[in-house]
Amino acid sequence: ELIIYMAPPPPPPSPPPVSLRVVVLFLRVLTVVFLVITVIILSTNSVTIDSQGTALKYYFKDVYAYRYMFSAAIIGLVYAVVQLFFTISELATRIKNPINYQLDFYDNIILIGNWFGGWIWSEQRLERCTSSINSTDPVDKFFSRGYASASMLLFAFVCLAVLSVFSSYAISKH
């Protein structure tokens, strides 16, 4: 008598694990996107105020805090794009460059200082400016855009902070 045992069917294939490199690439892309949005919002931010029959036009560059945030966003954007190219080349060649991890670790100090300093400064300026102007509607829109750009800069910082944690973990493994 012949007994044939059938093997159970193989389990369905599991989805491929998400590589840490892919997560790093995603976070780098998000950082670049947030910084580009910051630059666009700030560079297009302006307000016209009618004061006693005279129209006064103010741009983002007239508020020191916004110039500061704009500079931080531009520097961060250049840095993020360079790091994005490093990450893409690392994914393509599969060769790890230890300098990238160290660069990731130090950039957050600069970005958080810039974001926080610009936000606090603009908060103080907002109170002074709106208390002396009768028409606050266009001014509110002007400062709301400033807050939106500060928020985008904060989101970029969060992405870079996560990248910094990954980098410090990678540095500790070496």
C-alpha cells in the first residue's frame, strides 16, 4: 500500500522588508519638499497696508525674523539636496560613506537654532506690529504665512532629527 503525503502549500510571499536606506531616502525627500515650501511661502509673502491714504507695501525681507528663517531654509535646502544626492548614490552603489552620518548628526543643531530663533523673534515682532496698526486683516495674513513657513521649517527639522537618530545609531555601530 502506497501512502502519499502532500506537502502543505507554501505560504504566500511576505512583502519585502522596508530597508532603512529607503526610509532615509524618503525622509530626505520630505525634508527637501518642506524646505522648498518654506522658501516659496516666505519669498511670496507680502502685504499692502493702507495708512491714512498711503499704501505701504511690505515684503518678507522687511521682517528680520523672516529673513533669518529664509536664510535658514536656503542653507538647509542646499544641504538637504547635497545629502539627497549622497543618499541616492549610496543606494545605487551600496557603498556606505561614513562622512554622511557625521554630517547628518551636526546639521540639526543649526536648523533647530534657526527655526526657534526665527519663530520667537517673529512672535515678538507680531505683537509690536499689530498693536500699532489699525487694519490688521492683511497683516494677519502676512504673519499667518510667516507662521506657515515656520511650521514647514519645523517639519523639515523633525525629518532631520529622525535622520540624526539613524545617523547616531549607524555611527555607534562603526
